[in-house]
Amino acid sequence: MCQPFLVTLVTGFLFQEFYICKKRIMLGKGTKLYSILRLKCPRCQEGDFYKGHPYSYSGMGRVKENCSKCDLKYNIEPSFYQGSYYVTYALGVALFIAVWILQLLFFPGVGPGTLLLAMSISLLVFSPLLYALSKIVWINFFIKFEKNKN
């Protein structure tokens, strides 16, 4: 029987991998979360999905044409990423609920104006990340991981 251990590697806002007893779980390579949180190609999970960092305003939200490793064409059809607007909406609602719960836990006596201000600031801060995550989540609905596609 092995002793469970946990390894967490963090780069910026993104988690790399978790291991328990040397078996990958939830965020290991081959899962959708690995591709989403690391902003990698959904098929090979090696190549970068975006041309730049989500907070780099010169290239914000600009998806590469193809994967540099497996040559997957990211633009599957014209206007493919319009469906990611629904994902952006869901992520925004989740962000607002998280801000509301944090406000209830840590500042229960604060009025609705402060809550509105906190939600507005959090939306401004996290908008580029939500925008980036929505596109990678959307393409992960349609593309499966293929282990030997490198």
C-alpha cells in the first residue's frame, strides 16, 4: 500500500497536475480540465491554444490557427466560437455567486452597493480570463484527447 502524497505545481493562475499514489486524478494529462486550465490543445494537450497570455491586451483572445504539435485546426467552422458566449455567461454567473458567498462569509453587514462594486471590480479583473476559458471550454466539448497524436 502506498502513502498518498500530493504535488501541486502552480504557474500564474493555472494548476499543473495532481498526483495521489502516482496516479493522475482530475487534473492529469488526458483530462478535459488539464487542457482547460493549462490552455493547451484539446487533442494532444501539448501545443498552446492561444497566441498570447489572456492578460496580454495585444493578443487577448486570439486563438492560433493550428496546434503546433498535432496540427489540429482550431477554427473548426466559421463562427465556431460564438457558442462560447454561453460558457462566458455561465462563468460570469459562477464568479458573481462566488463573490456574493465570499461577501456573506467575510462581510455580512455590508450593503448591496458594496456588493455591486465588488462584483463589478471582480468582473473587470477576471474578464480576460473568463474570455479565454470560455473558448477553450467550448472546443473541449467537441474535441477528444488522443494519446498518440504528437
